[in-house]
Amino acid sequence: MSTAGGQLAAKKPFLIGVTGGTASGKTEVCRRIVQLLGQDEVDAPQRQVEILRQESFYKELSEEEQQMADEGCYNFDHPDAFDFDRLEHTLSELVAGRTVQVPVYDYGSRTMLEKRTLRPTEVVLVVGILVLYSPPVRSMLHMKLFVDVDSDNRLARRVMRDTAERNRDLEATLHQYTEYVKPAFDDFTSPTKKYADVILPRGVDNGVAINLIGQHIRDILSGGVIYTQRPPRQRTTSCSDGPASTGSGGAGAAAAGTGKTSEPSLSRPH
């Protein structure tokens, strides 16, 4: 798979979805995979493994929604908070071999500050809490990973991360978790575990499993393993509570939990 200069042979991008609950270590797992593929110290123009974050596909907040977010009343973990159509389009462009411009999300201001160039590299790791939720997006992924970490550990990591890195106080962090994050995980993220090709217990601490995943990716990219991909399913629509809800909307959860091809409602919060 590797060539001179640390590059990988040019092929159609191999899309890997990496999902799991908040603070489960999804991004760190992706970084480990990048290291295993020998791409962690390669300059951007020559890099052939990239990470695409689902947070880049948050919907733009209205003035009212920004106010709700300031008050801790906006659910960023609900499917309606994400623009799945734009994510699907971006992946389609990459698969077609076209370079895309991807927004960079800023957690402090809750806005997109800039854009970065993403080329159709050999491997694209698509990471986020709802990467496996949308059937059209899910059908485009060649490999699907679910990072499975105990909820107590995830809560502890979330508290440490948000208070240290995102300048949020403990009370606000715990309120966000109990009112929105945990219900959304139970209703929308956890049910997508059944779609995963590989479930990764203990997350980044499971070095043996990550090494096996890395080797499997190498085998596929070198031609040692043949993969097939089913055609995308037809998009349909179902109703679900909006981002301003408590996150326990039943319709959206049923869609992900039963494997039907229904999509989250794109209604705005009310």
C-alpha cells in the first residue's frame, strides 16, 4: 500500500465510518489508525489518509437557536442538528475523485470559522456520533466501526474535556449531558451499533483490536481482500423531535433501531 515518500497508491477513497458515544475516544481511535497506516507525519499535500468530522456538518444556528444554545437548551446531539444531505454530497464528491472544501467548526462560538481543503485521499475516516444514523450516508461507507466505551467513563471524559478545553462549568456540562447527550445516545447513537462491521470495546485502550483493524485496512488497500458495497437505499422520511427537545424522540430512535430506511426529520426546533 505504501510507496516512496510515505504516500499510498492512488485509488477511489476507502470510506471508514467511526462512531460511538460522546467522549468515547472516536477521534483518538482515528489518529491511531492514521499512525498504523504510516500517515501521521506526512505533510498535508502528500497525505493519503484524512479525517472528516461530522461536526463540520452542523446546521447553521439562527439567532433564536444561538440564544437557546447559550441557555443550554439546544440539543447538538439530535439528528436534526446535522445536515446529512451536505455530508452525503461531500462524500459523493470525494468518491468521484473531486476535492472539496469542508467547514471547520468552532465549539466556542458554535459557528464555522473557516474552510479546509480535503482531497480524495486513499482513506477517509468519517467520525461522529451519528455517522451510521442516515441510511444514504451509511450505505456509502466501506467499513463501519463502533467505539464502545462504558457510559461512566464517557461522562468522566466529557466533564474533563468540556471544563478544560471548552471553558464550560461543571453544572452546565452535567445539565447538557443528562438533558440531551445521554437521551440522544440512547435513542439515536446506540441503536446504530448493529450496523457496525466492528465493535471496538474499551475504545483506544484496545490496542490489539485497533492493530487488527489497521492490518485489515492495509490488506484491503493492497488488494489482498476484496470488498463489496451495496447500492444506496432509497431515502424516506420519518418524524422525530427537534434539536430543542430533551432528545428522547421516539420516531427517530425507532428508525435507527429497526434498520428501516427512514431518515430523521429536518424540522427546526419549536
